Amino acid sequence: MRSLPVVIAAGTAPAANPDKNVLEPYMNLTPLLVGSVFLLLGVYMLCDYFWYLHNAEKTQGRISRVDEYQRKDSQRRVRTLYRPYFEFSVHNVCYEVKSNTSYYRKIMKEGDQVDILFIPGNEDKARLAKANNPVMACMFIVLGLPALYLGVAS
């Protein structure tokens, strides 16, 4: 049996299936990737928190100064932030460290006594004990899990 040739009129193309979305296979990939990134970042931050807590030594220090600076937030409003500097001494060596955490309110003032966490031999990376908490890590995990679920379930 012979098959007949298909003739397409000049200037016309075969009709595309309007129900088929070209991006459909990639739409399920987006929540999977976003959820994975958030989850991995949260787990990394949580592991860093527990590792630091396990290996750090605790000492007393004091706030040496509080820098005030301004930054625009997501709504393009100018916000004032406060970043404390703290000092402490280990084996008669005094260290002054700029905190890696800023605050929207001036919750610490110059001269306040604070607890300091530091890794011996790495004192310049010390942290305020008050600022070293797992809340942000848990937030990333909690936000990552639903997105991960949506990516896997769909």
C-alpha cells in the first residue's frame, strides 16, 4: 500500500495545539528549585549556629560604640539602623569587633555589658551572644518546605 503525500498550501503552517503550554514542564521546576535553595540555606545556617555554639567560648564584654547609618528598605523608605561595636579581652589582649547584626532600634548603648561568643584563635569573628540565634535559619527552612512540596507534588 502506498501512502499519499501530505500537501500543505503555501504560506500556512501546521496548526499548533493551543492547549499545550510550552513552559509547562518548567513551571514545576521553579518551586522545586526555590524550595531547595531556601531549605539548603536554612540547614546551612542552622548547622553554622549549632557548630558555633558548640565550639565557642563565652566571655563578658562591653559595647564600645553604636554606629548609626541609613538604608532604604524594600518600599524605598529610608530606615535608620544601629550596629554595635563591642570589645572584650582574652589572655590580656583586647579586641574590638564590629557586630555582623544591625538593629532597627537602639537596643544597646555604649557601656552596656554583653555576653560574647568567640572561637579561640579567631577572636576577630566574635559574635554577640544575643544576636546568635537560630530564628532566621528556621524561617528559611519553614519557607522552603512548602515550595519544595509544591515542586515535588506537581
